Amino acid sequence: MATEEPKYVVLEKSEPFELRSYAPQIVAEVKVEGDLDAASNQGFRLIAAYIFGKNQVSEKIAMTAPVGIESGDQNKSAKIAMTAPVGIESSGKQWTVSFVMPAEYTLASLPKPLDPQVKIREVPADQRAVINFSGFYNAEKVQEKTQALRDWMQQKNLKPAGEPQFARYNPPWTLPFMRRNEVMIRVQE
């Protein structure tokens, strides 16, 4: 069974980089604090509880990919190290962990979370610069990929419109060479 992913169109591609145009989407997200490992695990658990039925109608919501996490520490954008549900050591930061909701839902039809920490919001259509990579990751690898993406964006005269987000598409038991990871940065249009 295929896992639903956000809908996008590739506008430009030069491996391993892409410029994508994403359709609007609805996300369930939580803000958590602490080192990245603890924060990403806590955030993943909170949203997983919501989609597995901890909502006002006890409805199970299909899992989608990717799980994203981004730093809430806007002063350290050059040192973003993000993932969920397992992570990289970091301390004293706030993180936003998010799941994209299946496309069949609207804000009105999506069950309301029972946990007040879980917030539902609509993300408007946008463009994102993306670098993809496989295998294991660590803070250094994510920073390296983030810097490579920033360099590519600069070469293409693309201006960032937000903080980097790390997206992981596979469960932790996936073989490293089959893992799909991405760093993405929203682009000013």
C-alpha cells in the first residue's frame, strides 16, 4: 500500500536539487522543546496519537509521508538539524513537528484533536527548493545538505522565505540505501 505524499510539480531539476511547486495542504503540528531527539520523539508520539484516533470522533487518519521537523530557533538558521521520530543532539530549542494530512480532508472535515498541543493549520500553495539524499543522517550531514541547498539557491537567484525543514519519508527500520530524506526551503515567489 502506497503512503500518500503532498502533491507537487517539479519546476526545475538538477540532481540532487529540485524546485517544486506544492499544492495547498493541511498539517497537524505540535511545538515541543528540548534536545532534538526528545523533542522529535515527543512530537511524533503526540501527532501519531491524534491520527490513530485520539480525536473528537475517534477516527483513524491514514499516515502520510514525510514527517517534518523544523527549528523554532530562528536565530540559528545555519545550524538546522532536524528529523522525526529519532534525532540528533541539540539543546534548548523549540521544534515544530508536523504531519501532512491526507488530501481527502478539509479543515472542516478533519476530526478535531483531543490534545490541545496538536494544532491543525492550512499551508498555502508555495514553492520549495529541495535537496534529496539517502542513507543515515546526523547533524553534520543535515548541515552539509542544508548548506549545499542554500548554495544552489544562491546560484539560481532563489530567495529563502522560511527556515529549512528536514523531511523523512521512511520508517526507522528501512534499509539505509532505501531511505529517502530531504531538506527543503520555501522560496519567495
